Amino acid sequence: MNANFTLRVTPGKNALTRAIARLPRDPAVPAVLHLSPGVYREKVVLARANTTLEGESAADTRIVWDDGARAILQGGEKRGTFRTATLRTDAPGITLRGLTIENAASPREEAGQAIALYADGDGLRVEDCVLIGHQDTLFTAPLPPKEIKRNGFIGPKQFAPRTPQRHTYQRCRIIGDVDFIFGGAAAWFEQCDIVSVDGRASRDQPGTGYVTAASTPEGQPFGYVFSRCRFLSGEYPPASVYLGRPWREWARVILLDCELGAHIIPAGFDDWQKPLAHKTAFFAEHGSFGPGASGPRADFARTLTAGEAASITYARFMSAHL
């Protein structure tokens, strides 16, 4: 996309937020914000369509904040998961490139859920980025239709329509601990490193990690697809991290030709004490390799045939009706 509006941003107090406010009001005008190297310590909302946020590289261009869900706000209520995001996108056609986006709230047992990127907007593209957090690093909107606990979705999109959307993540490094990729979007992850870290202050007792917690809407043909990704960990011991569990019963997660480290539990997937998910969820793999690829997998997980795997393409993902 050729930008009609380009703006260079340098680090400073609320520099990125102020730059976003200067973007053209007409969302049909493509715009690019080029971020100079440095740390942008601010909580950011990008709610303008057709906008690219681009850093020099993820190694030297960082957006950082540290809100945690368990923090008590002035009115006495907890902040809650969906008000913690360091960066929230909220429009279609946004691209993020060459950035690190981090929620630095820690340790996990004190901070609770802490979103780095709240990804909301059809057509979102995230390229060559690093997303860092512990619990709930990346939320891929929309929210599930209903809360399990009252005010469980309190936040900016609590009552918004649950609009289906597609995201693409390419060559990214996504770092977290528990349910650190979660939500209802159809999301394609290509050649990404999915890195499990132990976000607890105390590691006296063994911990268990979970990579995904999908809430794929019923009838949606795609949930999460990981293609040629690496599932890594330098902190979790062997057989201590699940590939996923169903935040909602219709969760869909597919791995295609992925490398799985020894930290992956042989069962692969957990049912989160949801017996119905054994019939409704779709957890599947094809071509997994590495020490974490050996089973036996959970009896509700599937191994795709070569023909089934070949039919799951990015072109089909992009053209499927959601």
C-alpha cells in the first residue's frame, strides 16, 4: 500500500499517542507512522483504519507499559484483563511491523493477566514483531459471546458486536506463559517463534504452561493456524506446557509442519474440564517434529492426513467466509 500520509515519530512523553492524533481524519487515506529507535513508554490505542505502525526493528523499537488485571483502581474495582493492553488496535486494515510490544507487569501471580497486544480489526497484519508478556500476551478479538463471570469482559469492547475477523502474523516472536495467545479471531501464524516462559516469582513448585486458549465462534471455519512455527522454551522443563486448551468449547487450533520443543506435554492439549469440547473443539496437527512431537496425544486431538493438511492453505484461509 502506497501511503499518502507519512509521519516520523521520535521517543518522548506520549509521543506515539500524539502522533496518532495527527493522522488524517479520513480513514481512506493510507497512513504510515515511522517510529525512530527507542522506548515508547505509553499505553496506546490505534483506532484508525488503513494505518501502518512501523519501527526500525523489533530489537530497537519498543512500546512498553505494565498494567496488570489484579491492580485495584481508584474506585475499588480490579482493572480486569481487557483494560491492561499496552497497544490496542481497533480498526480494519492496520499493519504493525518491526516493533516490540511488551506488557512488563510481573510477576504473574501478582499482576494477573496482562495483555501486550489487544488485536482488534479485520485484516490486521503483524510482521517481524516481538510480543512480550506472561499471562494473556496476545488477545485476538472478538470476545466470546457471553461472560462466564459477571464483568469478566469489563473494558473498551465489553458490549461491542462480536464481529468475525482475520489476522495474519508473520515472522513474529510471541512470548508468554499461560493462555498467551487467546481469543476468537481467525489467525494465521507463519514462521513465528512461540516461546513459553515461566512468569512466576517463585518456582519452588513445578509449573504448567498453556500456549493457546482459543474461543473460536461456533461454525467459524478457522481459528488458529500455526504454519512452520517453532514452539520453544528455555525455562520450562520437559513435558510441562500444553499447546492449547479451549477457552470456549468450539476452539479450533491447527499446527502444520511445526517444530515442538521438549517442554510440550505429550498429550498436547488440555480440555480445561470441558467435556463438551471433546466433541466440539478441533485440535489437530500434521508434520509436527522435534522432541515435543511425540505423543500419545489427548484422545480428542487429531492427526491430519496429508490430504487434509494440503487443503489448509493461506489462500483458503483468506477467502473463507467467516
